[in-house]
Amino acid sequence: MGNIWVLPVVREISSCMRPFTSNLALRGRAAPSSMRSGKTRKFTLPFYANSSTSHTTSLLAFRQSKRKSPARTRSPSKFNSRLNQFTFNHSVKHVLFLFRFVSISKNYRSVIRACIEELQQVAVNTKDSAVCTQYGNQVSILLAIELIWNLCEVLFIDAVGALLLHLLDWVRLHKGDVDEKATHVLQSESPAEHRDYWDVVVGYVLQGRLEEVRQLLVKQATLQPAARNMFKLMDNLLSKMPFYNPGGTQTPTDFDVKWRHWHEEVDRCLQDNSFASNPHLELIAKILVGDEDTLLEHKELVGTWYHFLVTRLLYCHPTVKSTELHFYAHSCMTMFLDPRSVPEALDSILLAAFEFDIHQVIKDCSIALNNWWFVAHLTDLLDHCQLLQSHNLHFGSNLREFLLLEYASGLFSHHSLWQLAVDYFDHCPEFGRVYLELQMERIPLDTERKALKVLRICEQRQMSEQVRSICKIMAMRALRNNRLGSALSWSIRAKDAAFATLISERFLQDYCSRGSFSDLDLIDNLGPAMLLSDRLTFLGKYREFHKLYGEKRFREAAKLLLSLMTAKIAPRSFWMTLLTDALPLLEQKEVIFTSEQTYELIFCLEELTSSCNTTTATTTAAASMTDTPMQEEDLEVTKVELLRLALARNLAMAIVNEGTVEV
């Protein structure tokens, strides 16, 4: 199998996101005491709100398929088909394949947990009550996200071995108020006399943490020597309780026999009133035998219906199978919640997970969370686990790519996270490149640094049209700001010959007016880029002429100057400037131009003056009518006369020099 790629974990992502209101409420979770209000609330999620309008039609279809449908019916046939597919996917070979993704899922959860801890610390340190409340809301939503992700990991990815043990770990991790109370109890002077002591003991029993229960009961037994035998009996029952582990050496039949014997022993103790004198121990015994009325009487300690579900399974149905899980989930939810209340979003999501309906979980999360971070990353992970292959959308690409496209499109409107979105588009094989091309064209190029980042991304992906567009925009902006060097550089990167010609003309005009070039480093290092246009070639070669002249390599400079004119590379309007540049070479004591080269210069001068005669006559007539000064025309005439004189003198010297025979 080739390399498998799963979307990278980005720890800093939540701190950069714009908050928005979510309708996902979390019950039964313990926020820090400084932030706790004791009520179910609507919270603010610190992940990015997708502001993209792309994929609008498919988005509505995706969400409204949930809203327009009638209430979900729990069809046994549909559930069995989903579970059969799920069971088939979890063959031995596939189980080994999934192990690698369990650690990836845990990495995602560790990132969410790190964000939670960071927000909790910020909330504790802030002095503004409104800000503290806002952070508390964000923490609660992140806790709900972690809860859902962890359950999906248990049921879909790591659903091998002891299902009940995994669910117990899930409840213990997400019911942290018991540990918080236990810390206060154990740090007190007399833990056994603390007012929360028995709440902690019962809380541990509900979570199946019997070793912690035994340790706490020892402290109570030391305070009641007369009841030592009663505590010893309870300790014996707790130590004997068997736990079912399919991965162990114990067969289901052996476990069932052990379980029945233990269960009968606890029930016999209750029937014999062995704990009648201590209501707390009697309560523990009733929980151990799975007395549902007792559990429901202590809802405040259980907290949530899904905690009630796991506790009920532990003490009543320890060998529960995946095929039976949804029946117990429905019954526990019905028993625990007020029949007059409407299940909240979190309840529906967890119930769908217990039904092994992955797609319903994704749908409900996309509606409840109103953002794409969670559903995009969870769907990507499940898709790599090959758990979504049977689900195709009626529009666009598959479900994984649809969610990634929406999430990445939202990131592009963020001032810094847009670069991260590029990686997401890269891993959408069907529509990712099309989306990326459209988004790259919409990025505001505020600075040249940002433009270079965008350009590098486009060049790495051979997006030639976007590269040209970006370079043209930056070149035009630089030209408007009279930054000719930057404008020329951008036009060369865009391979825009017409624009490069225009900027080269500006360089030559500046030289004519100022007598020197700007941005010499750029012009000196044009290299093969000067071949982009004739005018750019002339600019580079003319600068090369100046360098040769400055290095006193006069013959090479003269040859280059003449070639610029005879090869018609130089614009006709610039010929007089080139001829003027030839004057110092013509006046050298040493003959630089040969007779043949001098004839070429004379021909160029005559061609230039003859073409300008008509224009000069028209200009002179207009000047005489308007009394315009004739200084410019006189200057040009003087230049021509000086050039003719210098050319004639050089021609004579060249002929004499060439006709002289050295002895």
C-alpha cells in the first residue's frame, strides 16, 4: 500500500479563528470552577466561521437533506445493514490497517485538549468577566467536540476488543468533576469526614473505578472500627468483580459463570441486609447489582444519559455487543431525559454514533457546529480508514472532498491562514485545483511580500495563468508608483513582452532626461530575460555599451554601438543619442572606428537627418507663426554639424591609418 496522508494537526489553529455562536450545548461536563455557571448554555466556538459563498447549492442540499427529512425512524433493517458493513470492514486485515490511525486520532484529540487548557489558563488570568465568560463558552464547545471525536474513535476506528472497557475510558476522561472533587477531598485534613467524600466514592463506582473506591473506603473503615466487617465485605465484593476482556484468555462462557456468581453474591448481601446499617454501602451494593431505579435517583451524580448508559452496561450487560448497543442507547436516553424535553444537538449526534450511522453524525455535526473544521478533519480520518467508501453525494465530489473544499475556502478569507488552505486544496484530487485557482485570483495583494508568497505557490503548481495575472498586477502597481526596476522585474516574471517594452521605453526616457540609468543592478543582470522583447534587448545592450566604455574597452564599445543601429535594434528616436555617444570615440587620438564602420555611421546619420527634414520644416513654420524659440532646433543642427565634422575627421584618419604600411 502506498503512503497514506492524513490532514496535518495544527495546534495554533483555534487561537487564530474568529468566534461565532453555535447551537451545540454540552451537559454534564466540568468546566473550571472559575468559569462554571451550572446551567446548560449556548456557547461560542473558537473555530473559523466559513464565509465563503462557494459551493452554495451543494451546501444547501447537504444541510437541508437533514432538515427536510422527517424524524429519524430506527429501522432495524437499516441499522443491521450499516452494522454489517461496519463489521465486514473490521476483518483481521482491516483491523491491522486501522491501528495506525488510532494514534493519529489521539493526536487530533491532544491538540483539542491543548487548546482547551490554553483557553482555561487565559480565562483564569483575565480580569474581565465578559471575556472570562466568552472563554468559558469556547472551552465548553471544545469539550463537546473532544467528546464526540473520542466516541467516534472508540466506535469506528478503535472498535476492536473490549467495547465496554473503551466506553468506560471514554466516560472517565470526559467526566472530570469526580476527579476534581476527589482532589479537594484527599487534600483536606480528614478526607473521610469531608462533605463530598461519599459523592466521590459513588462517582467512582459509577465509572467502574473500583480500585479507587477500595482505597477511599479504607479511610472510612478506620473511623468506624465497629463496622470494619461490613467494609471488609464490601471490599471483598469490589475486588471480586470480573471485567470482560475479549482479548484475554478468558472465554465468554467462563466470564459469564464468574459474573453470575459474583452478581448473585452481591444480591444475596442485599437480601440479607448486610449493609442495612450503612446506607452509603447499601447504595453502592445496589449500583453493583445494576438497580436502575437507584441509578435514576442519583442523576446528579450520573450527569448525562450516556454516562448512565455506560454504567448500566457495566453492571447489567458487561458482554454487550455492537449489535445491541443502539437498543440500550435508546432506552437509556428515554429513561434518563425528561419526556417533555427535546433532545439537544449533542444528544442526537451521540445517539447517531451509537447507531453506527457515520454519515448522520457528520450531518448533525455540520448543522450543530456551523463550521467545517471538525467535520472536515473527522471525515478525512474516517475516509482514510475506508469507512466512507459506500457513501457518494448526488452532487460534486465525494463527502470528504466536499467538506475539505468548504473548510479550505473559508480559510482563504483569513489574513494569515490562507496559506494553510493551499495544502487542503492540494489533497482534493477532483476539484481542489479548480478551487485553488479561483481563490488565488481573489487574494488581495496588499504587499510585495504577500505577492511573492502567492506567486511561489502558483509557480510550484504550474498555474501559469495565475502567475501572469499576479505579475501584471504588481508590475502595473509598481509602474504607477514610478518604481521602474520593480515593474520591469514583475513584467519579466510575467513574460509580458508588450509591458516589458513599455517599461524599457520609460527607462530610456529617464536616461535621456537625467543622463544616467536607475536600477543598474537589475539591468546589469537581465541575462537571457533581455530577449523577451527587442526594446528590452536594446536596453540591456545599451547598458553593456556604457560598461565597456567605462572600462575603456573602446573598440568593443564602438562595435556594439554600431551593431545596435545597423541591426535596427535601437529605436529610430534614439539614434541621435547613440550618435552623440559615438562623439567621444570619434575624438580619441587613437582611431577607434575603421573606415568601413565610419561609413556606416555616416549612412545612419544621413538616413536620420533626411527623415527628419520634413518634420523639421513643419516645426520651423509653426514656430515662426507663434514666435516659439528655436533653441532646440538650433541645438539639433549643431549636433549634426559636430557629428559630420567628427565623422569626416575620423574617416580621414582611418583611411590614412589603413593605407599606411608599417616597415
